[in-house]
Amino acid sequence: MPSFFERLLPFIFLGILLVLAVVGIILFSYLLIFGAIVGMILFAIAWVRGLFVRKKVKSQKNERRKIGRTFDQ
């Protein structure tokens, strides 16, 4: 006949697994929040830079047109 501890052992492992799963989900949510904050900061920097720095527009005269055919597969 199994002892009390041997019968309780699967429930202890299940409890530890459940706690680790919850902690993992919490850490993952913090990672997502941190990533969103970094993404918003990078977007704001690019947006402000776009307001103050004008892009150079290439004229069509400088572009060469390629003569020939392109074979796509």
C-alpha cells in the first residue's frame, strides 16, 4: 500500500507546474508590454524625424530604363 507522501506527490508536481505556468504567462505579458513601449518610442522618433527631415525626391531623368525582357518563373 502506497504511503501518504507517495499518493500526494503527483498533486505536488501538478501544483508546481501550475505555478510555473502562471509565472510564465505573467513574464510573457511583461515582455509584450515592454516590446509595445519600445515600439511606440521608435515609432514616435521616426514620426518626429519625418516631420523635420524632408526626403530627397529622385528625378526620373537620373533613372535608366533597362532595355530587354525579364523572364519570371
